[in-house]
Amino acid sequence: MSMLCLLMVSISGISIHQIEHKMHRVYAEFTPISSSVQSFGPLADQIQTLIKDYYGYCPYWIDTTYYQYFQMDLMTHCAYFSVDIDPVNGSLGGIPNVSRFQNIRDKAHAQGVIVHMTFTLFGNSNIILFLNNSIARQNAIDNMTSFVANYGIEGVNIDFEFVTGSVRDSFSLFMMDLTQEMWNHPGGRKDVYIAAPAVPEWYPGYDIALLSDHSDGLFIMAYNFHYAGSSVAGPVSPCVPSSFWGQYCCARSIGSYLAYGADSTKLLLGVSYYGYDWPTETGDMGSNTTGTGNARIYYFAYQEALGYGRIWDDQSLTPWYRYNTAGWHQCWYDDSVSLDVKLGLVIDSLIQGAGCWALGYDRSYDHLWNAIRRRFWDPSMISEYDRIHSQNVNIRNPVSSTSWIVEGFALGNRYAIKLYDLTGRLIREVIHTGSKERVLGSDLGAGVYIISISNTGCTCRFKVVKINN
């Protein structure tokens, strides 16, 4: 039996970005955009440790409490979500929860992570109205050009969902004009990324080859193949095609973009940090739904899978679980195993990288970060001593038979010390205060390790060697 997922995105026309934006905006505080330059932390030099880019959306409803769990050494880009574009005149709406935007911008900058603002426009009628108005288009471009300068960020992410074939030429013209402005920005070249549909053949409004040429990246939203209103419960983001679920999946999405003429170095595979829990007729795979599904962020889906029993689907290469409380339910989601498969697709396809919807959905869990580290993090790219900003700390004996002595700490300052093995696995994390030096590694076996030391946005990394136990 084939449970083709082509009915899902084409019928719904509403992405998880749009649904969650609408749901959370009633609780957000919107601050008018300033016309003058604001204070901001500068972008530090990035220590290159990733073999692929990783692009994370940071929604405005994620509290700063969870920013501490973002592993910035595993990210290259962070896009705050989002500021709306007025379809009538191209003016920009307020910044939702502006203190969170400023917080994540400065936190990311301090670790060398590029920051973008996402600019959104949802609904076919709004998009058509905007794109058919050349004055509104130019106003929006001018406003975005000023925004990146005044708020000290490196670029924009354009999230229009979705562009129909009737305004294909207008959308192409808008993106060409925007890119021309951003790439020739008076403050230096700025990035342009585009949120792109999972199945481009369903959306002729996107001239893939042209958009690839006139952007720095196409973020393929390779999720919501099964969505809240699906008639069948199934994988939100199937990795590969199958006879059961059909041909639409992450692997096909990459292939379709390449077939339409996209430059492989411009493609990012968007992965899901969420799933859907549907009421279903039965507990069997492929069951019809009996109502609308509720979104489950990874943090909760993982916990529930532990309780109800995680099931692995060999057809889609994704996990799910089921339970019966006054009726059957099924929840399909992604975890570190399915993410690992998708990151493998990214490497094998030779595309720019991957990205997620959305940062913070894993909260304090590091499972998804570990999958990224395993696939994308390359400690061999770290030199003997790498530094972001200036610190006085130093390793007294980087090659040692006993332990390493880290010296030069400022008394009373707080330092986060992380110790990684050569595979990139975090094996130790400590907070150091109160003395000028710290002894590390006395209990570790022989091998090559990396010590990362951070203090108020300044980071140093040292490659060290233990020659015996």
C-alpha cells in the first residue's frame, strides 16, 4: 500500500512557520524599528570547525533561558524569526520581543556566528498584493537595507509562504533587486537567504535556478510532509522514498532542487525539531487520523517516546510512538538517529549544509547537537591555538604525560571550560572562578584533546596532547 504524502503540503498550503507565528504573536511584545544605529556586539572571527554550514531559526517565542543550551560552535548562522512585511506598502512591522533578538544577536556574534533577521509574508493574497506593487517592493528593500545596518547584523532571510505561479516573475525581480542592494550594501556585503518549499515542483512561483544565482542560500523546509490536518498519521520529515509512504522526502527534495538548476553549494536541508501527535483510528502504521494533530517539540516528544515506547520506521527512517488513552494516538517526530541520517544526506549530496526549525525546541537536551557534532564538527581544522577576541589564558604544557595547567585566569571572573576528545565529543564541562590557574586532564587517557575556554564572549581553543595514562 502506498500512503503518498503528496496530498499534505499541497492541500494545507500552511507551513509550521506560519502556524506557530500566528499562534505566538498574540503573546509577543512588538517594538517599532529604530531609524538610527543601535548598539550591538561586533561579529567575532569564527574559528572554523565545521565541514558544513548549520543554519538555525531562533523564533521570538523561545525564552532566553534556553539560549544557554545553544552550542554555538556547531552553528554558522542564526536567523531570528521574524519581522513582518506590510503587503500594502512594504513597511516593516515591529520586532517581536526585541530584547531576545538583541540577546541572541550579541551571544551569536561573540562566538563568530552570523546573524540574520527573517522577514515574513504569509498568505497567497498578501504575497500577490505585495509582489504586484513595485513601489511596495522597493520600500521593503530599502527598509531591510536600513535594518541590517542599524541593528548590526549580517543579512536577511526571506520567508514568503507560498509564492504562486502568477507572480513568479515579480518574485524573481524582487529577489534580484534585494540581492543587488544587499551584496552592494554601503556597510559591506550582506547575505540573502530564502526559505524554500520542500517540493519545488508544486510551487512554480519559485524560479529555482534564478533564486540560486541571486541568493547565498536556499533553506529547503524539508518538513511538514505530514501536517496537523493530514488524513493519515505519518512521518513529518521522511528521510528517503519508500513504497509505503511514497517518493516525497528529504532525499527527493535535494534531488529536485538540483534538477531544477540550483547550485549545490547554495542548498541547505532544513530539518525538524518537532513532530505531530494525531488522534487515530488504530495504532497501526498508516492509520487514518480522527482529528487535527498537535505539534510536539522534540523535548516533549523524546520524553513521551521513552514512556510509551519508541518505534523505528524502516520505510521513512524516522521514529514514532503510539498510545491509547480514550482512543489511539500516534506521534511522528525526528530524533538524533533520523537527524544523523539526514546530515549524512547533506554530506553525500555535497550541498552547503543543513539547518533546523527550530532552535530551543530541544531545550536542555544535547542529543541533536551530538548528531551535528558527529557529522559536521572536524577538530582537525583547529590549529594548535585558536582565539576569538583576546584573553590572557594560556596552556603551560600542551604536550604532557600527566596533566595540563591552564593559567592566566582573572581572579573573580567566571570561565566556562569544555574538554572535547578528537571526535568532537564533549567529555567534560566545568565552571572556573577564584584562582589564576586550573589543572586539567589528570584522569584522562592518552590521546589528543581540545580545550575550549570562554569568558564574556571571548573564546580560546587549545589542541593538547596526553602522551600516557
